[in-house]
Amino acid sequence: MMLPMTSEFELSAFLPYRLSVAAGRVSRDFAQSYEKAFGLSVAEWRVLAHLSQEEEVSIRDIHARIDMDKPKASRAASRLEDAGLVVKILNPSDRRLVCLSLTQKGHETMEALIPIAEKFQAELFKTLAGDLATFQRAIDKILD
């Protein structure tokens, strides 16, 4: 038998909980846009989007930068490679190090995805309304 908590703690008002739920909902809502159009998972979108910003990126860097565990990043990279969207490049001096790069098809897919992402972000900004600059600075502080 569980005893009720005696403190005044309210989970629904706890900021870390609220941020987690909000991030999950935003991610899920956005995923509906690109899953339907391109058949991509959230992990695949994140890897592709990250690769669109740089020529070559190691799986280790992707794992660290997009806050995704290594096995999940590796599986997403493998599926993207199978789909012809990325190519894996082995480091000649250390074959354990693998970098990823977008293929031409990967670049074309990102070109088609960018307007979808921009539209989604514009809709989200409308929802946030108010002082968007203050909100973005607060998010930046959390992420730093």
C-alpha cells in the first residue's frame, strides 16, 4: 500500500517535468510532418538535420550534440545509409572512428524538409506569442 505524500510538491508544476513533456509533444507533433512525407523516424530526422549543418560528422559527435544514445544514433545512421541518404566514411588511421556525410539524395531530402521545419517553427512561434526573444534566451541558458 502506497502512502500519500505529505509535501506540497506538485508534479504538474515542476519545471523539469513540464519541459520534458512539452519537448516530447513538440517533437511528436513535428515528427508527424516528416514521418508522413519521408518515412523518417525522430532519430533519423535528428541525424539528417545535424549532418545538413556540417560536411562530415562522427557518430560520437552526433550522439553528444543531439542528446541521443550511441546505439540509437548508430541504428538511425544505418537506416539512413540503407536508404541512400548518408554515407559512412571510415577513418583511415582508426577504423573504429566512423564519420557520416549526406549523399546527394540526403541533401535533396533536407532541401525538401527545411520548408516543413520552418513552417512548423513559425506555427510554434505563433503559439508561444508573447516575448519570444526572452523565451529563446531562457532556452539557450538551459542548453548551455
